[in-house]
Amino acid sequence: MVTSEYFDGVLVAEIIDHGDGTGTRTTYRPDGTVDTVEQLTGLPIPDPEPAVDDPLAAVTALLAQVTPDQLARVLALGVAVTEPESVDRLTTAVETGDLTDGMAVVAEAAVAAQVSVEAQVLPLEPPVDGV
């Protein structure tokens, strides 16, 4: 990764991070020539990307980016779509090839999940004077 520092539109320094904890910081004179070159150590090392062949690591990495609100919505959708009536309708839609009703089931579940999550959201501040 390269980070460039400018002052009044002129490049004054550039840091090249090699991603292994080392890097190089180069400073420039106002005329653009190199002033100093400094070897850096102790830079943060980014977490490696999960291997494509490790589905659990990939899912864990994705879940680490999910907000609690997003997770609540996904879980509520999962609950709504697995209701017995929804499962029956989805099964029928797949068996008959009528995906219109299957899509309707998912849409209805999404609305139910939204209502469910909104009903569980508590106010951030207590009411003033009981209002």
C-alpha cells in the first residue's frame, strides 16, 4: 500500500507499506527530488484473507463485518421464512416451477422480519416527562 502526503499540492512524503511489517518512507524537497529515504519496521501487518477453500473462515470473516442490526434482520428473515406455511409454499413453488409464489413468500417474510426487528428496537434515550 502506498500513502502519499502533499502540502499545497506538492508531494512531500510517500510511505510504501510492504504488508509484512516493513516499509519505506521517502521525503521530497520542494523541487521534487528525493530528500531522505528511511526504512520502516513495526508497521501493522494486515490479517490475511481467508483461503477460498476454507468456507468457515470465509463466513467468519464476513460475519465480522455484519452490524448487530443487520444480523437481527437476517435472523428474523430466517425465522419468518421457515414458518411451516412458508416452507410448504416454497416447496410447492420449487416442485411446480412457479417461482412467483416463492418470491412472494420471501417478500412477505422480509416484511415480517422488518416488523419483528422494529418491534424489538429500544429507544436510545429515556422518554422525557413520560412522553
